[in-house]
Amino acid sequence: MRATNFLIFLISVFSANADPFQNLGFDDANTNNMEAVDPAWGEGWGATADLLPGWNLLWGSKEEDSIGFNYSIPGLGYASLYNSNNPNWRHVEGQYALELYPDNYRNMPYSLTQIGDVPGEAKSITLTLLGGPVVVYMNDSLVPLIFNPDFNDYPPYPDRIISVTGDVSPFSGQTVELKIVTAEGGIVPWRSLDSIAFSPLAIPEPTGSALFFVGLLLFGLSCVYRNKGP
Ligand SMILES: [Ca+2]
């Protein structure tokens, strides 16, 4: 009996650290319990727990208990899930994407957080973005991001879906808090997010690669000279 209890204890200890991140593509929404809104604003409004399962959403320091669905009223400070029914948005992968419209004038960014396990083989985190920039934290450490195309590239970025990549290799196999925050700046106030994923592919390191190719060139040259030697 004691052995059984101990086994249950062990299972509970290990299962506490075995929750993968969920709903990373925002496609797990339950849209059955929404409240109607003015049709001029969109299709509905619902509990964050229903429309954004797995995630916690803060607007400034305020916890957002509800978010919109295909909500698109121009203004500052709303979050909305949307699908391809919404003619204003082209950035939907799978069923839904998430739009965050922060109020940067009052310093009220949106912070989207979730605690989960980073896969053991993960080297990078990827997501797709439309609109202004975001920043990513793992356990409150800033994850440097590569934006492709970059915000300075032409044509202007509101028309282009940006692939975002960040190095998460220090967190492989760990239970962490992932936090995505709407950053200041950008020429449009909104940010549309989709398809967050962990990848076993490492971020290319330009300096390291350049040094590798210089080394390869020197090695090649030394072989040539050796062959030409007496
Ligand atoms: Ca999606």
C-alpha cells in the first residue's frame, strides 16, 4: 500500500512537469458560448478561457477575462480572435489567429502568457506576425528575435506576413513561462499572431558561419599549396 502511495506521489511529481504548451496556433477555441455584439463591431465576445484556452492575457496589469471574435472596431485596447470570415484580415493559418490592439499611448501593452514544457529537442521558437512588433520572454529572459522580412524591408510590413524566430536552446526540456508582449513602435498599432511552434532547428549564427567558411577557405588553400609543393 505504501509502495502504491509512493508510486502515485512519484507520478504526480513527474506529471506536474509534463504539460506541453497548448493551443499554440489559436485553433482550439470554443466559440459556442459567445455573446452577441453590435454587428458593426464584429461577430461576438466571449470568455478568454473559451476563446483562448491555455493562455492568460493581461492588458497593462489588468487580466482580460473576455476577448472579441472577429471584432474589428478601430480604437485602442482590444484583443480578438478572428477567422477567415473577417475580410479585413489575411493572416489566418488553420482556423483562427489572434489580434492584439494595445494602447501604447497609455503604456498598456498586451501580455500573452502560458506555462508549459519546452520540448527537449527544441532549439528555436517560431511564430508568424502581421502588423507591429512583439517581444518574447522565457521565464522573464528576453529572447532575441529575428524578423523575416525585417520591419525596415520594402514593401512596408503591414502588407507582409513576418516569420519570427528566436533562440530557446537554453530552455530545452524545461518548464517555463512563455510571454509574448506587444512592443512599442511600428507604423500600425495592432499585431496579429499565429502558428507559435518550437523547432529543433537552431538559429543560424552569421558570425559563426562566416568564421567556418573562412576556415574552410584556408583549409582548401593549404591543400592546394600542399599539392603544388615538391
Ligand atoms: Ca491558427
